[in-house]
Amino acid sequence: MSGRDDFRAEVRAWCRDHVPVDWRAAQTGVGDDEFVRFQKAWFAELHSAGYAVPHWPAEWGGGMSVENQVVLYQELAAHDAPRLVLAFVGIHHAASTLLAAGTDEQRRRHLPAILDGQIWVQGFSEPEAGSDLAALRTTAHRRGDEFIVTGQKLWASGGMHADWCLLLARTDPDAPKRSGSRRSAGISYFLLDMTTPGIDVRPIRNAVGDSHFCEIFLDEVAIPAENLIGAENAGWQVAQATLGAERGMTMLELAERLGNAGFRWLVDVAPLDDPIVADRLAQFETELTGLRRMCRRLVEDGPSGPADPSVVKLYYSELLQRLTDFGAEISGPAAHTVVTKPMSSGWESGSWVLDFIGSWEWTIPGGASEIQRTIIAERGLGLPREPGVA
């Protein structure tokens, strides 16, 4: 067998021995404390096998080849392993930011802590700003060796559990917000300890009573100057490394999960003798094949153009929404009585109405579909900005 085949056999054997067979039932309807405990235990299990951060450099516990990372995520998806929901921001967004723009001291302080279970939240979006980082209103002004931050963040996933926050704040209110290559000047990037006085985290209840998202209110919060990432007023450039972490290998994992567990759940509830349903399933299978191929190409060959990550994000999020909507449609009235889903699952748990509601988390945050289409039009197709639009 080839090295890739050997590694696939290794991961399959590990999954058979370590993926909890009853985790979905055990994680349905549990409280926050049990959810956090399970997530940290599962992360530790993956970490002990060398599977938690394969995309990190070897010196920090990663170093796995792209080819083997593809195999790893395919097998974790095929074996319906729990998702690393709480670790996601830490191992992807925080780590990519620290590795790309952090100091040696910042990396030594935080990367090992993330491997020990430190939880991170992303503090980018704000009311009346959303995906438009140029419209940020949270301010930070220098006072000696500290920055004093006041403002509000919105749609902070998992904020109630977070130990640290990736925070964007405006440090130069007079800088041009949109000016060609200086787009979003005047913004700085900080690492914020969530135990700092002046922070108020408020969960936001969604339509089914869950509180995945949070608001974060900051009232004269002091951040040590040593927690600034990159240069002052250059946070926009640093943020690009963070936002880029949502693409590539993370999208590959999500696509594999949608194409494995998600599609299997759909087939299980579908009346296959209905030709219209069968036709829709064939269409979904074709779209999923295309999505998985795009993700593999993105991680194995790298982006061929600046809009490629936006194409993948847009395609995945809207396919997820269509697929879960169809699952809710064909699973009948009983699906509308389900009020809980496994806490450590993804957006394809088989609880179709809840999955459909959750799918909106992907077409709005992290760059709404409208934002992605604008990026594709301008950076991918070279179309001009609409006259009169800043």
C-alpha cells in the first residue's frame, strides 16, 4: 500500500476504537457544563493521537502533509466523529493569527494553552456593521502601557465559554475607512483576556431557545499593549489571516461532513420511490461531489485566484441551506416537534428543522453571501464597483 493508504488504515482503526458510538444520544439535551466537558475531553483525545491540529507547523504539534490532512478529515467525517465546536476558533482563527502576525512571546504563551483546551471567541462583527469591518465603532485609545476599549460586539459564537477573544477596535478615528489600498485603516487587532473587568457577555437566544451566539459589551476595558497583534492601526491586514482560516482545510472538513453524515441522514428519511425526491437527491449528490472536489483542489493546489475561498464559502453555505431545507420538507410534521439536537454535531445532525435554522449561521456570519458575491465580482471577475458605492 502507499503511504496515503497506510495512513487511511491507521485513522480508520483509530476511529473504530475512539469515536464514541453513543455520543449523539449522550450530547442531546445536555447542559453547558457537560457540553464543555465533552468538547474538552474529545479535543484531548484527538490531540493525544496527533489529529487535533494537523495544519499547525511541526514545531507546535502539527506538520501533517496536506495529503494526509485530507485523508484525516475524510475519515473523521465518514466515522461521524464529534466536531470540535468549542476549539474551532482557537485552533484555526487564533492560531493562524498568532502564527502569521504574533510575536514569539505571544505564540509561546497562547499556542500551548490552546492545546491544553483554552477556548477562544472572535470579536469582529458589530451592530450596524456586520460583515463590513470598515464600519466598526468599538474604540481603543492608548493610555500608558494599555489600550482602553469601549464598544459592543455581536454574533460572537460561543462567547459565554471563551477564555480569550480576538478583538478588532478602532484606534484612529480620523483614518479613512475606505480608500483603495488603505481600506479599513485605523483598526487594530488585540488579544483580550475575557476575565478582564468591564466585559459583559450576554447570550442571544435563537428561534428554538439555543444561545450559540453572544453579545459582548466592553466598558473601559484595559488591554495591555503587549496584547496588540501586528502594528497599531494595521489590524485590517492581520484580520485577513484570521478570516482566511475559515476557508481551505476548515471548509474541506465541513464539506466532507455534509457529504457523509448529512447526505446519509437525508437519504434515510427520503421516500425513495417518489421520482421527484429521487431527482432532488441525485442533484444534491452531484452538488456535494462538486463541493468536495473544489475544497480538495483549494487545499492541495492552493487558490488559483483571490476569489476562490469566497466561491467555496458561498457554495457550501447555500448548499447547506438548501439541503437542510429539503430535509425539513420531506421528513414530515414529526420533524417540527424536535426541539433538541446533539450539542457536538455540526449543521447536519438529522434534526432537520433545527439544522435548517442553524444553516443561516453560514449564509450570514463570516462574510454574508452578498459580501461573497461582491468579492467574487470584483476580485474574481474584475467587475467595477457600482457607481456611488464606497
